[in-house]
Amino acid sequence: MKTQQKIFLVLSLISLLILMIISNNISPKTTDISNITEKNLNQNLALQVKIIYLKNFENQSFQLLTLKDSTGTITGTTNSRNPLKLDLSKNYTIFGKISEYNNTIQISINKIELMK
């Protein structure tokens, strides 16, 4: 392999590594529930909410949550083998993708963090 090809290969690998690091540290835009519309379908968003309802579907590894902020409520769903144990008295930051089910907008939750 020529020296020039080796340099390009190393630069390409370094660029890919940098992109991977950046993509893992970029958080989606935080929004209010009332601002979510059909235009947001398939977008990743963050919500700062209180969980007011949590239902486990143990046989299906599925949880249904009702999320509330000062502007409204939205349904959230999670797929997890181990049901999440969440404190309904605390506030959380929810990260997920906006989707639609039975003509209702919901968020498919990817990550939940306790707000500080």
C-alpha cells in the first residue's frame, strides 16, 4: 500500500471515530408536549415530564406510560425485558421517537433520565 493511501485510510478512520463520538453526545431538541404535531413524526425529541400513569404488560415486555408537562399529556411506550421501576412523584427527561398509533401521536421511548 502506498504511503498516500495509508494516510487517507488513517484520516478516514479518525473521521469516523470523531463522528461516532459526536453522535453519541448530541441530545435531541427538548420540546413541550403541546408543540408536538404530525410534522414531528419519526423525529427524535426530548421531553421534560412527570409520569402520571404506568402500566406493565409483563407477557409482552411492554410498558405504557402517560407523560405530563405543563402544556399537556402524551402516551409513551417502552419495550424492555425488565419492567422499568419509576417513581411517579419525580420528574424525568424522556428521549424518544415520535410515532403514531391508532391516529394518536405518541413517543416510543429510547431513554429515561431522572431530572436533577
